[in-house]
Amino acid sequence: MGGDTFAALPPVPVTLVIGGERLDLTPLKVGDVPAFARALQPVVASLSASPDWLALLAEHGEAVIDAVAIASRRPPEWVTNLALDDAVRLAEAVFEVNADFFIQRVLPSLTEAATRVSQTLRARIPGAM
């Protein structure tokens, strides 16, 4: 067997109790990705390795709620009715469980966008950057 023997094992869920419910969070499934990516689109520019969830909720509340609902496999209404500390804990857990998705898909998109903006600014404004 090759060195990827453990890669074939299913992911171990991150289990937490949120809003009185036990959640077993696992990484996104292929079918979750389109809706999750659409929900995250307005938030992507504000994401970082250590997101400020309160700021994200203040600026992009509906998008964050939709993304967290999709990733936690709960209805958006359920996420909306969570206490703020539970919502932040859930968002952090979703981010942690899907770290590979963010690292492989979201961060490269941010880097590409930043590069394009930088190149555009340099082309339009002599001496910029």
C-alpha cells in the first residue's frame, strides 16, 4: 500500500453542542460546494486565517448565516436563532472543519484578486505600489 492509506478513511467529525443540539460537523460534500461558495462570495474578501466573526456577521450577516447553515447542514432559520456566542463557536468550527477548502480554494482566489488589483493600480497610477 502507498503512503496515502489514511487518506481513504472518512474524516472524523468535529462534535459540539450548539443551541442544545449535538452537531457532528464534517467537511463539505461535493453537493454542498456550489451553494456554500455562492453564500461565501460576498465574504471572501473579508476572510483571513483568523476571521473576526463579529465583524463578518455585522458586515455580511446573511451570507455568513447561509454559509454556516449549509456547512452545518442546518436550516438558516436555526442558525439565525442561535445565541451570538453559539453562532461564533459554530462558525469557527465550520471554518476549522473545512480548512482544506479555504486553503485550497478561497485563499488562492484572494491572492489572485489582490494581484489583479495591484497590477491594475500600477498600470493606471504611475508610481503606485
